Amino acid sequence: DKINKLKRAISSSRNNIADWIAEKKQAEKELAELKSKINLIKEVDDKLKVLNANFKDYSIISKAFSNNGIQALELDSAAPDISNTANQILSSTYGDRFTISFDTQRDSKDGRKIEDFVIKVFDSKSGREKRLDVLSGGETVWIKNALYYAFSVVRSRRSGFCFKTRFLDESDGTLDSDARIKYLNMIESAHRACNANLTILVTHSMEIKEIVDQKIELT
């Protein structure tokens, strides 16, 4: 009986050993898989660190080139120079009637400053200041072209690059006869301020055709 009991105990122990060996192999397999996953996690973590570093760089670049970035700073810096130049161009033709100013920021509902760009024009004749987009057609032609030339002058001063040839396509269409003459005078004044070599003006105006130095007639 003792021998049989011992045999059964030995057999049971062998079975247990076999189970333990199997469990050990399974555990070793799972351990190897876990080590592989840990290595994979480390690789992913390293990549994530690189991506986070790149994200910070890209965020800086994105912010720099956003509406509130470099262009806003450049606009804030150039705005006084542009308005002064535009006002000088206007003054050479219209006297002190029109004065341009820029609002580059506005207040939000929650009190924050928001980057903006609103062009305002003071008309000394009426004594009122208006936004450019609510002016009459003729006044808008004067102001916009003075601004176009002012932008060109300021860019030339800052970059050294100058537009030597300029094109205006029937931009005088909404002006009356007297206004067209003043408009041409303003173009000539802006032409000199920009140090341009040639301004090509496409027009149907007989008044302008009669006083320009050079003209090409197309029929």
C-alpha cells in the first residue's frame, strides 16, 4: 500500500512538474511578447518625443505665418508709413481734403484685442470719417489707387525692389471730367514718388487722352 501510494504521489508529482514546465514555457513566451511590446513602446515613445519636438517647431512656424504672426507685425510696422505716403500722394492733388488712417486691431466681445485691418478716410469737406468700403465710387478710386501706390513705395523703401512699370485698366470709369484730370495728376505724382519709368493707363476718357504725353490709339 505504501509503495502504491508513493507511486501515485510520484505520478502526480510528475504530472505537476509537466504542468509547471508547460506553464513556465507559456510564461516565458508571454514574457518574450511583453519584452517585445515594451521595446515597441519605447520605439513609439521615442518617435512621439520627436513628433512633439517637431510639433512645437511647426506650431511656432504656423503662428508666425498666421494672421496674428509676422504679417500682422509687418502690417503694424508699415501702416504708419503707408498711410503717410498715401496721404502725401493725395495731398499733391486734392490738398488736405482726404486723410487716410488704419485700425489694425479691434476689441472682441470678451475684451480681447483682435488683429484687424480697417481703412478709414476723413473728408475735411464733410467733416466726417468713413470706412473706405462706404465711400462713393469716385472717392474710392482716388483712395484705393493712392493706397496701391503707397504700398508700392513702402515696399520699395524696405526691400529695394521697385516696380518700374505699372498698369491701370480703366480705373477712372466712375470719375467725372474734372475728377479725371485730378486723378491723372495724382497718378503722375505717385509715378514720381515710386520712381517708376512707365505707367500704362487704359482709358476711354477724352480728357485724359488730350493731356497725356504719349498715347496709343486703338480702334
